[in-house]
Amino acid sequence: MRVTASQLDADLISNLRDLYGWHSREMIASETQRHAVIEMMRERLDDERPAYLLVKETAKATSLSDYDVHVVLYQAIWRRELRIDLFSPLLMTKRLSSEREDPFERYASWFER
């Protein structure tokens, strides 16, 4: 099977490209803080407020900087610890939406023998 970029969802590609840039950044969050951030974000998925407000609230609640919450958030999405809709643009000015379709399932047939 031949695969071309046009067969991939453009928002998925853009989101994965952005997330990849955050996957190896260092953070000062402890493991306890990291888990707290992930759980707080998980509870707020599909909240109508934009993601940047959720980041600010979470930073205040966990005594982390906005930057460190961003690092934890993006790394959790990259590691699939926090499942968001990757087929919609991941923008801090928009809400975080729960995963509606698993990208691995959508493209699973590409990897079948």
C-alpha cells in the first residue's frame, strides 16, 4: 500500500508536529504535580473555557508556572495519558475536546499485513 500525506488528516499532522516539539522539554514538576495536572485537565476536558484559562487555573492550583503546566499537558497528550481530539486544531484559545476517534484505529489498516 502506498501512503501519501494527502491521505492523512491535516489537523492531526499539525497537532502531532506541535506536540513532538514539547515531548522532550524539561519540566520542574514533581511526579505528584504532574499527575495532579493531568487529572485536573482530564476533569476539564470539554469545558467551554479556552485551554489557556485551564492552564492558568491549573498552574495556580499546583504552584507551577504556566509554562510547566503547558509542558505537562503537551507531554501527557503526546504519551496518550490525556486523550484529546487530535482531529481538531489544538489551540490554547479554544477548548480542549475529548478524543472522538483514536488515530491508531483510523489508520490501523495501513499497518496490517
